[in-house]
Amino acid sequence: MGRLFLLLLLPLQALAQPVIGYLGAESPERFASRVEAFKRGLAELDFVEGRNVAIDYRWANGDNGRLPELATQLVGRKVSVLVAPGSAAAALAAKNATSKIPIVFLVGVDPVATGLVRSMSHPGGNATGIASLSSEMGPRRLQLLREVVPGMKSFAILINPSTAANAAAVINDLQVAAHAQRLGFQVVSAASEEDLAVVFENLAREKIGGLIIANDAFLVDRGKELGALALQHKVPAIHLTADFTAAGGLMSYAGSFEESYRMAGVYAGRVLRGVRPADLPVQQVGKMELTINARAAKSLGLVVPAAALARADRVIQ
């Protein structure tokens, strides 16, 4: 009788297990380390996938147009919490899909300005999360480029036209910085891998001094391709991800992705423990990481200053 009771109980326990809906804007293969960081955060609240929590993953593979449908699918599953990491587009898709299910987002833009929360300290509503505010790093990335490319007279920012609104603030900041520093400035856009090839061909032909790559799911998901293109066309560029520098890009600078995903996991765990998103202030990622590819710099004919190398968290020789 005891063994029969346990057999009957196990399915009931499985049914009672909370489910996290994970709305990933990128590709699972490229961002496995970030998913693991998210799970580490969950484990800090004693939630372990497959033991006492299930995670239902949906991946847009860098295609922002798929996010609303994927969010609706997860809401239809009546998940316990909807996690939207790494993309303002994913967070907004989750927000538009439900006003009842708790949402934990991870964005690189101002969540107040984008309408995700009422304020950083008092989010209100059903959403809260982590903000790296990497879009505010535009002038800092320009400063880093100018430090490594001292003769730079012009630069561009690469954006995804389908999420141009998300890049508006950083474009404005860079326009102000360009005017103050008397630099030529242009906005270039790409929404497909074919577009990316054309953009880099044009930038190389124009002998652009430097390139800043915007925070966008499509562009972040293609860090390796962008790094290879930057190396091939000899364009000094800075992006968010270390994938970019590993593939031949000059520099990457952003808040620590692994730390921000871990923090998102902690917040998801707190929501599963019963804390309302409205009572969880939006947390900001304080740790910034700089990676420099000294080998790429050499191929560009650049000498990275010793001070920049000393500040780097990682140098690729």
C-alpha cells in the first residue's frame, strides 16, 4: 500500500510543480552560459530545474517579430512566472501578452522610458527585473574607441531598423557627443545577415573611423558573424558581447551578462516564493566588463594603450 501511495503521489507532485516560461530573444546554442547563470540564480532560492521547477523555453533566434506569438504561447500555458531576458522587445512582448502573470525582464534600456515599469524603485503592475542600461553606454563606448583609434575622425552606429525606437536614446547621445568632439557621425542599419555584409562593405569603402553596434537581439545574437565581418573589412568596432571580440572584433563593453542573468534567476525565484513584482525594485547591473582583442588591433594597425589594456577584464592576444 505504501509503494502504491508513493506512485500515486508522484504525478500529483509533478502537476503541482511551478513552471517558468522563458522567452528567449536569442538562440539557445549561443547563450547556453547565460541560461546556466539564470539557473544558478534560481538555485540560490532552492529552485532546481527538473527537481522542483520546470522551465518551458521559447526561442526567437534573434527574430523580434516572433516574440509576441511566443509570449502568447507561454501565457496560454498559464506559467507561474514569465521571464523575458536580454531584450527590450522580449520584455515588451511579455508585457503586452499578460497583465496578470508575473514578469521578470532583463533589459539594456531604461525600463521606465520604455513603459515596462512606473519607476525603478516602485515598479507597480506585474513586471520587474534587471536593467543593465547598456544603451546608456554609447558615449563611453565612443570614448573607448577614440582611446584605441586616436586618429578617428568619423564613426557610425549599427542598428536594427525593426527596433529603431529602442536605439533612439543612444543615437541622440552619440549625436551630441559627435558634435562636441567634431566627429562625423552616421546611422547604418541591418535587419538580415545579407544586410550586414553590405553594411561592412560600405563602411570599409568609406574608411569609417569606428563602429558602435547597438544593443539589439538580432545584433547580439550575431556577435560572431559581426566580429568576423569587422576583421575581414578592417573596421574598428565595439559591441556588447565577448563573442564579438573572440571572433575578431576589436572590443566589447557591457554589463556582465552572466551576473545579470544570475540576478534575473534570483528574482524569478523570489516571485515563485510569493513576492509580488510590484514590491521588487528594478535592479541595475553594476559590474561592467571590457574585452580587448589585441590581435585584431594589430591587424588594424593599432597599438592599444597600456592604460586601456590594464583596465580590460580580458585581453585576447
